[in-house]
Amino acid sequence: MPNHLKLNENHWIDKDALDICKNLSEAGHTAYLVGGSVRDYLAGVPPKDFDIATDALPNQVKKLISRAYVIGKRFRLVLVHRHNVQYEVATFRRNPTHAEADDEEVQNDNLFGEPEQDAKRRDFTINAMFYDPKTKQVIDYVDGLKDIDARVLRMIGDPVERILEDPIRILRALRLSHKLHFQIEENLRMGIANHHACLAEAALPRIREDLLKILRLPAPERCLLECHDLGVMKTCFPLLQSIYMDQEQSEIFETSMHRAVHFIEDYSDPKEQFLCFTYAILKALSANTDKEIWDDELFDSIENSLKNEFGVFKSEVEFIRKNMQLISSFSRIENFIKRGRRRQTNFLSHEAFPYALKLAHWDYYIDSETYLNWQDLYRRDIPHMVEKDIEKMKTRYSKRRS
């Protein structure tokens, strides 16, 4: 029998997610919130992503809910769009039987089942609880409520088996433990320490996705330090491993990462996150050398690691490089004033300019007075440039109509 916890209100639930559950329920289907939103609310963290689990099949959800789209082949689920927000609606699933597991035609991820079967195939106990908005009850088949109370992160099933099944669970476990300030259960911790080598086989886009989530933590440097302590960094991020093997470099890197939370304004933009991350790496590597952080040779030495270890896209790498190159220019405002108008405009209108300026001030490369002077120049010229662009567009449009 599942454990139940009665909650008094639904006020913590996003209105659109609540409406989706209500529409499915009114059509005779079971519809629960599942995963992160339930976990975070019970752990005292403001919930953000509201995923929904239901007994309705993907095509039934599509017919019942407006602006719903079925995606995926191996794992079919429904995305529902509301006000620039995306909600995932997945049908309850089960693991295959022995006979089905041997059948190559069976798509294991599309074997639909009951709520209890769905809960037990998820990763951690605290991620496998359902919440029924209709009855205001938390439904728990895996003792997730006990682990929430004990503030313990525990794997469902055998930790080693589940890690080998999906190595990304290692990064997810480390991230969640630091996000929620939970203790990793001892068997899971040993499984991570003994089997982190399997992460070498993980897909780079998935590593990138979890690294970005780690960089969004209030103290990402603590999570990365635990990655080092458990040997995960050696497998996954060799460049960071080399930094952590040098005490001075590791201290510089950790200090920069700790301060990065005050720099990043838009956590939905990976460019900004990777910019701070790369800056911290370059600052650490430049210690005890005659190279500055904007040295092209220093940046060249880590470019392959940015792409192949962290999954930074080529366009993002070039954006970061341009930021590094711009930083050295901010201390020489008199050189800028001597330039021609076209060169001044090109410099101020570059995509990287506002980021690089903020970065230079953030790391005390320029003082506040110089920073404000650059901001005044930027505010003076950007409206003028926008007006010119609008005039050009109007001229082109007039010519096309003629």
C-alpha cells in the first residue's frame, strides 16, 4: 500500500499545470503531478517545473488538451504549451517482462502501466512521489516521504545496477544533493565512487545539460568539489581535475565560481553561464604564469576541452573568446575616444560588449568610475544605432514595395 500525505491547499501549483490535470480528470482520467515539483515543495524549495503523469495515452492527451503535441519515438510523451512555458505530460509506464525484454520489437519505454509500476522505474525515491490535485494527497509507493523527512537521497533499487543502466544518474545525484542539502545514501555514494568510469560512455549533450544545472546551483563550486572527491571529475572533466590537483588554482577557481552567482542575470541563457565558468577556468590556469586571462594562446589551450568535455557549442566558444578579447580594452578608454565613429560603433554594438564590460567590473579589472563611463558611452550610442537600423529597414521595405 502506498503512503499518503494530505495537503491543505493547491496554491503552490502553477495554474496552467493545475488546469491540465483538471481537464484530464474531468474526462475520466487519472492525472498527477510527479517528480521535481512534488519533491521540491515537500523539501521546502519553491517548485518550478510541473511535470504531469496520467493514465491517458499520448494521443488521448493530444485530443483533450489544446496546444498539445506528441513527441518522441522511443519515449512518447506530450508537450503542452502555455504562455511560453512547456509542460510534459507522460503516460504511466512499466518495466518489460522477461519475455518482452527479449523481444527486439518491444519498445521498452512505451510499455504503459499503473502508477505504482511507473514510480518504481524512476531514479530516486524523492523523485517518484505523485500528487493528486483533486484529493490534495501525496501518493508514495517508494518511501520517498521518509527520505524527505530524513533529508536523504536514495536510489530506487540497486544503486550500482541503476548507475550502470544510466550513468548520468551520478551527476543528477550530486546535483540534487547540493540543491536540496540532502545526504547521499551510503550505498549510492559507494556506487558513485566505484563506478564513475561508466560516465565516459554518457552522451555529451546530456552531460552538458546536467553541468548547466550544476552551474545554476547557489554554490556550484561545492558540488564540483564533491565531484572531485568521488573521482567523478577525473572521468568526466579532466580539465577541471588538473585545476583541482593544484591547490592555488583550485582556490582561485572555487572563489570565482562562488562569486559567479552575483554576475549571472539570466540562467536560461547558457552563454552567460559558460562565460563565467570559462572565466574561472582561465583565471585559475593563468596563476603563476606570465599570461593574462585574455591571452589567445591560453584560450586555445582549453578550446577542445570546452567543446569535448563540457559540450559548449562552437558559437558559444566564439562568444566567450570575444568576451575575453574585449576585456583588455576597457582599461584604455582614451584609445576608444581616438577611434573613428565607425570603429566606435562596431565596438559598442558587438553582442559581447555588455557581458564583457560587466565581467571586467565584476572581477575588479576596472573601477566603478571607468565602468560608469563605459555605460554612459553605451547608452548614448545604442539608441542612435537602433534608429539607424530602423531607417535602413524602412528604406529596404520601401524599395521592395516599389
